[in-house]
Amino acid sequence: MRGNSVKEQTEKAAKKTVRADAQRNENTILEVAKSLFSKYGVDVPVRKIATESGVGVGTVYRRFPKRSDLVAAVFRREVDACVRYAETVQQNHQPGEALTLWFIRYTEFIATKRGLAAALHSKDPAFASLPIYFRSNFEPALKALLDAAAKSGEIRTDIAPYDLLRAIGGLAMANGDDGTEYEHSMVKLMIDGLRFGADQTR
Amino acid sequence: MRGNSVKEQTEKAAKKTVRADAQRNENTILEVAKSLFSKYGVDVPVRKIATESGVGVGTVYRRFPKRSDLVAAVFRREVDACVRYAETVQQNHQPGEALTLWFIRYTEFIATKRGLAAALHSKDPAFASLPIYFRSNFEPALKALLDAAAKSGEIRTDIAPYDLLRAIGGLAMANGDDGTEYEHSMVKLMIDGLRFGADQTR
DNA sequence: TGTTTATACGGAACGTAGATCCGCTTGTCA
DNA sequence: TGACAAGCGGATCTACGTTCCGTATAAACA
């Protein structure tokens, strides 16, 4: 939705033409930032991100005027990736299995967001839109998975997608980085819960 | 364990003699820090705390080598105050009422701790002991209140104190600063839940 | 292909905040 | 009251976010 190819504005708004190197750099910065955030936390110095990306700090700040803008951009990217995964998994697996796989992916997403919990409650305007972005992307994605599983009679239909997102988000958030096994078992438990009573709902 | 000067062990313990002004300053710093934390968040500059306390930064750092040590100290103080309140309220109110009053006080405590949520998950050693401190102080305090209410037949006995702490903590944490009314009603709901079935448990 | 120019780049420089250092002050004890 | 350890404060060092501006270059044009 943003990579408007170069020459397509033949007439009206010919003010674009993002230079190729700029585009490339923005991408690199986001990749590097993501990796450094997960390695050192969201507090890594901008300078480090810049150096590791092979650019100067000026370049980072031109694209992301505030540090928090960069953090928010990485966040959105990861939401997108997780949503995309929901689509992929839905195409390649049975509904019930797809649900399990996606929940696990989702807990991994949440686990890396622990450092942002405070930021989301902060007043920084860069983060203001993130909760909405989160919900308006994840809710439909999960709804699609649930609908598919409900349609095949595997789960019941009286659980709201958003409530599930919160519940699983909560349990993934509450545990340390070692919680993988715990998380998987909780996810299974939740899906069992969804399966319970599946028959009487159809 | 480190500054054992030679002459101060006349026999066993004579290692005290905290100078009066030092004691006074430490107290002032903690008071001021608490008030500034709640006004501006835990990110207020140490300089500001020092100035407002009428001391130099050096004085603050002598007592609290790291910024986070100060934050942790204020946290412990507030835990203590909240626990003390449990004792007070238990002496001056009927068990059921005491429970309500204390839960409200507790939600207020939690609400001011939103900024620390991330810190508690951080690796800063100053915060490492806080979760244990939290639990080992709050759990017995709440247990006493619950026991009293159970003894008078007002509530049932099958709810673990720590689970209650987490549940109420969770709801207080999840809401914005405007959540007072919501929180009170949720607390009432929880206590009603405790009252439910009180009779068959005795 | 050569010229022009809007875009983008890098990193020096600035302001602020945490943390340290050390010469000066003061409470305490005899 | 005098001596001195305990305590004080703020100048100073370091690190980080952010800004600025001279230089480099991709892209448009000839």
C-alpha cells in the first residue's frame, strides 16, 4: 500500500519518485531495527541501528523523525507479517490445525512486544494509533480462521475473536522468554475449550 | 558487608550512627520522588528530584546508586503503606467492608504502577526482587482479610489470595486513569462473587 | 553521454539526562 | 571546643536523542 512504483503518475501528482537508494535504506533500517529490538530491547540506541544499517543517523531520522516512529513502524510491520501468516496457514492447513498454528505464531508475536507494553500506555503520539492498528488487523484475521473452523464443525461459535486475542495475548505477555512450552500448552487448552460443545452449536 | 571500619566493633553491633541530616534527606527524597513519579511518571530526571528535595544530585546517588534503585525503594514503600492500610482497616471495620475498602486501595496502588510494568520485566537487577517483595507482603495481608471475612461467614473459602491479587491487579492495570468507576464496580463484582456460596462453606 | 538539480546522505554538533568525582561543610563524640 | 569521619553539592564525564548543513548522487533532461 505504500510502494507506488515510480513512473505511474504520468499526470496529476508527479511529486513522488522516491529515490531507489532511499527506498532500499528504509527497508534495511526496518529489518535491522527489528532484529536489534528483539535482541537488545526497544531501547537500542538509534546510532547503533544506523551503523548496523550502513547509514548515518541523519538518514534514520529523515525517514523516522522520532525514535518512537521507528518503533511504531517496526510494530506495524510485524503485525502485517503475523496477519499474512494467518492467510498462508489458512490456505495450507485444515481449519483446526490452522488455528493452532496461528495461535502459536501469535504468542510469539506478543512475547516480543513485552517492551512495548509501557509505550502503548504512554502519551507518545507515535503510538496512539497502534492499538487500533492491532485490533483492526488481527480481529478480521482471527475471525476468518474461527469462521472456517466453525463451518467445519470443529469449534463452537460463541467466542468473540477479540476476547480470544486478549486472552491469549494476556497469557503470552505474563510469562518470561522461557514460557514457550507453557504457552503452547495454554494455547492447546484454549483450543480444546473452543472444541468443547462444538457439536451442539450447529 | 563491606565497610567494616576497625574501631567500630566494640563488640558486636555498634555500626550504626546514621547522621541525622542523612536520615532526613533520605526520607525527603523518597517522599518527593513518590510525588513526582505519580505526577510525571517514573521518568522524571534525577536532577529534578534532587532540586525539589533541596539536595544535590550527589546526595541522591549516594543513597540510591542507580536511578532504578530509587524507583524500587519508592515501590517498596508504597507496598508497605498499602499493607499497613490492610491492618488499619481490619481493626476499624467489619470484615466484609474491610475487604471492599482494601481492594479499592489496592486498585489505586496498581493504577500508579503502570509505568513499572515494563521495568519489572526488564533485566535491571534493582527490580529483580520486587515481584517477590510484592507477593510476600500482599499475600499474607489479603489472607488475613479473607480469613476474617470467612470466619464471620461472609465469603467462601475456596479462592486463593494470590489469584485474587492477580485478578484485581489485572483489571486495574488494564484500564486508563479514568477507570475509577469501572474499577470500583469490578471490585464489587468480585466481592459479590466471593459472597456467593458463602453459606454452604461453613 | 553530459549537464543539471532535486533528493538523499553522513556525521559533526547541540541539549539533556544518568552517573561520577572531589573539595568543602557539618554532625557527632570525647 | 576541637578533630574528623560522614555527608554534601554541583561541576564534569559519558551516552543518547535530535538537528543541521555541506557533500554526494539518482534521476530527469538535453
